[in-house]
Amino acid sequence: MNMDGIAVDDAETDSYPKRLWCEDSGEWAVLGANKRAFLWRPGESLRGLLLDFAGNWTIEILDRRRLAAVDENHIQIWDVAADPVRLFRCDARVGNVSMLASPLDGRWLASTGNDYHDGWGNVSVWSTSDPSWIAVFSGQDRNVVSALVADPQGEWLVAGDVRGCVRTIDMRTLEESSMPLHGAAIECAAPRPDGSLVAFGADSDVVIWRVEDKSLVRMLNTRQGGLIAAVAWSPDGTRVAAVRAAGSLDIWDVASGRLTARLRLDCTLRSVSWRGDLITMNGSRGPVLVRGGAVAGTWTRG
């Protein structure tokens, strides 16, 4: 297999890769394939198996040398600076973990789960320097959390739920508040790089929301339908990329509310990230890379 310089032996992955997580500096990435995760660095082959995925594909890159991964209802912290080493493993306290979020410096990690009998709607916050938890937030209505994002600077945590409500947790005071945002379930969210705004995907809408006063800034919709599966901000915070599960990428100018580009792909899309001029999407046929509005690389068997 080859993808824009990434080479992987078919015998190792045994299937199309389903997810790709890239560290911000570009020094390494984690590849998910066939219920396993592998560490990869540019110019190198896969470094080896990190862990087996029995259930959810859930990984959060904490900083330039550490990542967090879910092992059913446990959280693992790994040091991948050299040979991968697991630092610790702890009980997540939220049942079956479905999402992770952390600030840029990785000093804390938030997790949430979807197990009704063991913390449905709970959000737990952990220290990443040792296996200790800081606080558990249960919310007022205990709705299932469907989106979880952290302020890049670590000052707040936002959770969107299946009933279209937004919960905000102030990490300085550990106070929690809640408000309705949309009539449909919130499917995904992404913070602006400066932490001032959050983009939510709800049904076929992209909702831009201001954190400081908890107000709606703009609603972006082409009126062409299609569930928003994931959103990401451009590095300069002026544009938002939104992928629809049916296989399209939309790029919006946030200030004007104008759709500036649309790319249709013949696959189901699940996630998107935007680093520099490169947009990376994960889909049913593996990762797809887009640069300058055109596909720059795809995962092909070679």
C-alpha cells in the first residue's frame, strides 16, 4: 500500500486502514487497521503494534511524544517518542468509552462513554501525568454525549449531546452549564485554534458557536442534506471543513458564510483534520488527502 509517501505491507494490515491520526508537527502518525493500531514515522515502515482494539476506535494525541488510547472501559497512556511504551492504564469511570479530548499541551484528558448502567452522559477529566481523575461531570439530563472537544489552551471543555444541547465545563473553576443549540442531535464538534469559537455538526447543518457568551454566530447549510460526520477548522481559523457521511467535503468561509469549495468522493466519510494546507479524511476506503481543493493522495493497494 502507498499513500502520499506512506508505505505499508499488506501482510501487516490485512485490510484497508480505517483511521489515521497525525501528530501536529508531522513527526509521527497512528494508523488503525484490522482492529489494530500501528505507529508510523515519515521515511520508516511501521514501528510495531501499539494495541489491539476490541471495540471503539478511540485515540487522542496528547503532545509530541504521548497518546491516549481506549481499551474498552480503560484508558491507556503511551510514550511513543522512541519504542512505544505504555505508561499506565486506568479505569475510565464512564463505562464503554466512546470519545476522548485534550488541550494542546495534553496536561489533562476528558473521556465520555455510552453505557447507560455505568455513566451514561458522564464526562470524566483525568490528569495525564498519573492515573488520577480530576472530576466527573454528570450533567442535568444525563443525555448521551455525542461530541466532545477541548479548548486548545485548556480553559474549557464542551460536550454536545443527542438532544442538541451543549454542556460547557470551565476547567478553571470546574463549573458546568448547559443550553439548547439545535433541534437535532449534535454529531461532531471542533474548536477554533484560538479557542474562541466551536463548530458543531448537527444533522445537515454546521453551527458556529461563541464560547465566551455561549451565543450562536452563524448557521452554515447548503440545503442539500446529508448528515455532517465531522468538522475541522483551517489553521488560521477563517474556514471550516465539513465532511458528510455520504461522501462530500464542504469548505466554508466563516465570516461571510459562503461555501467556497465542494469535493465529492466515492466513499463513506467518518472524520476530517486540517493541518497546514493538507486536509486528511478517513473513510470507508481508507484515508484521503486533499490539498488545494484536489485529492493529493489516497490509500491504494500496491
